Amino acid sequence: MTDPSRDAAPPAARPDTDADIDTDTARLVAWGQELRSVHARLRDALEVAREAVDSAGDAAPAPSDGADPRRLLGLYCHGFCQALEGHHRGEDATVFTALLDLRPDLAGVVAELQRDHRLLDHLLGELSRAVDAGADAAALDRHLDGIDAVMETHFRYEEKRLIAVLDEPALAVALAGTDRRAALGPLA
């Protein structure tokens, strides 16, 4: 009979303690949850931008001592654009790189998501130009509708295809020490 204690490394010599494994597992779960949370925050930011369009479209010119609804509209729309662009830049540079290193079989999924990122960047640029040009509320709503449709389809596909992968221990190890904002954008 084999002595089980002979095959086990002493606790101090083991490279991975139970605490390290628990930390990696917790971090791993956090990546999948964080992706969902960032997507929820971006949906909320889009709704705030929509509300700003509605408010600016209904408002009379601001008195000299009040907040200009057009200025607030610009802040909310540009803020949303920067948040979504930052999210996608982080995914492209950090998360997708780690995914492809570990799971080259996901190259087609990542390529599709990156195509969506480029399309959304284009749509966000168009929205930004429309806001800067003083487009009316109806035109801005059309821009936001297009962004919303592509963004929602993109988020659902990404969550369906990647959440399980984000829950793999190897990805947690690959992304260990990565700043969430660098990986998932300013709303992480």
C-alpha cells in the first residue's frame, strides 16, 4: 500500500495553496459577472443618452443661469460613446488576446465580435457628429435606435459565446492582475 503522505508536497512547498485557487476562482467568476455588469451599465448609459435627447428636444433655449439641455445632451451622448468605445478597445486589446491565446478555436467568434466593434465605432462616430451639428431629436433618436439594435445583438451574442469561457480557470490565470477598466472599459 502506498503512503499518501509520501506523494503530497508539504504545504509550504506547494505552488498553489487552496487560498490561491479560491482567489483565482473568485476572480474567474468575477470576469464573467463583470462582463454582464458592464453590459448592463452600458445599456443604462444608452437610456440616459435617450433621456437627454428627449429633454433637449422638448426644452426651450436655456436661460443664462440654467443648464443648457443641448450641452447636457452632448455630455451624455459623448460620455456614452466614450464608455462603449472604451469597453470595446479593452476587450480587443486584453480579453480577446487572452482568449485567443488559450482558445484559438474561438477565432471566428472573436472576429465577429470585432466586426461588431468596428460597426459600433462607426455608428458612435455618426452619433457624435450629429450631436455636434445640432441634429434634431428625431435624427438623434434614429442614431440611438441603430446603436441600440447592434449593441444589444452584440452583447447577447458575446454573453452567449464567451461567458462560459470567462468561467474557465485558465482564463482567470491568463488575466490575473489585469485591471478591469483596462480590460472592460471605464464602466467596469
